[in-house]
Amino acid sequence: MALPHPSVDQLDLASILGVLGDQTRLGIVAYLAGNGDKPLNCGQFLVLGSKTNISYHLAKLREAGVTRTEAVGTSRLITLRRDDLDRRFPGLLDSIIASAGELPGLEDARVDAVT
Amino acid sequence: MALPHPSVDQLDLASILGVLGDQTRLGIVAYLAGNGDKPLNCGQFLVLGSKTNISYHLAKLREAGVTRTEAVGTSRLITLRRDDLDRRFPGLLDSIIASAGELPGLEDARVDAVT
């Protein structure tokens, strides 16, 4: 069953900023960006929080249109909706990712994701 | 009595994004930017909400370090902390303002602020 995602036209700036106003969710976005925007499995975010916690944050990010969640077999793959976000709000995602890179703790997450 | 403001080092990305995850607060920021970053009196935001409502939102913006509020005689002057934000999170404010410019309703507010 496919999970609901907002269309590009439905992306709302206030909702996106509100959802990104959270350290763990910024961490998830930085983690995805640090991994070259390649899809990551839910489990790969466990360095950022517990399973329940991460599931909650991934749902929030999906509902705001920041990430896409796809069920592949028994696992869920998460991708950053960079193209959609860039089309709707040019430069926004990059500036947030660049700013998030300075946050303590996220550096480690990014390195883990890349290696 | 001077109101408390976070220092540049205390500016926190998640707090700033969280505070800007609100249509009225985005409107206030777009309004200030549309007015060439010149200080605006509290009362000039009343096009965006009631007095109580605007006071609440201005306090949130000040506490997160997005705006500066200065008491001048009996009125309060609000300025965008662009230099501080740009120093800490280069490009972030501009990309948010550019994205906010597309929001319905804010165009009118910006035009009112300029005229």
C-alpha cells in the first residue's frame, strides 16, 4: 500500500519549515543529503533516535513533502524530495542543509551515512 | 527596559525554522524584508493580524533571534536581524524570504509596507 504524499503544488512553506524546526528531523535530512540523496532504509536512521521516534519523525517529513517513503518488500526506503522542493522553493533546501551541517552531532551522523 | 534577545552564538537553526513554520510569522518577515529591512512599528503589522496576535508572534520571532524589538518612547520598533542571521546561516534568510514571496496574501502585505 502506497503511503500518501503531497504533490508539488501542495507543498507549503510554513509546514515544511515547521517540520524542519526539530533537531532530529534536521538530522534525518542532513543524513540523507550527506548520503548523496540516495535512498536510505528506515533502520539506517537509528543512530538518530529509537525506532518509534524515527518512524514518527519520518511520517512528519513525508506528510510535509520533505521526504518520500516507499515500501520495498518488508522495508521502507526514504528519499529526499530534492527535485520537488527545488522546483517549488529554489535554494531553500540547500541553505537549510548547509546550515544544519554546523549543528553539533549531525557531523557524526553524516559521516556514518557516507561510510 | 530592554527586551531579551539571543546572541549570534545562541541562534539555533531548529528554533528559527520552527518559529518560521507559521504563515503569520512568515508574513511579518516578508513584510520587513519588503520594506528594505527598515525598522517597522508594531502597529504596521496589523494588516497581518490582531494586536494581541501580532504581539505574540513578534515575541516568538524575537526569542528565536529572527527580529530585534526596541522600545523607542511609547512604541516598539521591529527590525530583521539580517546581519546576524546571514553570519550564522548564510543564505538561509534570503531563500526563505524568496520562498515566502510566493505565498498568497503576502504580496499585498509587502506592497502595503513599501507604499
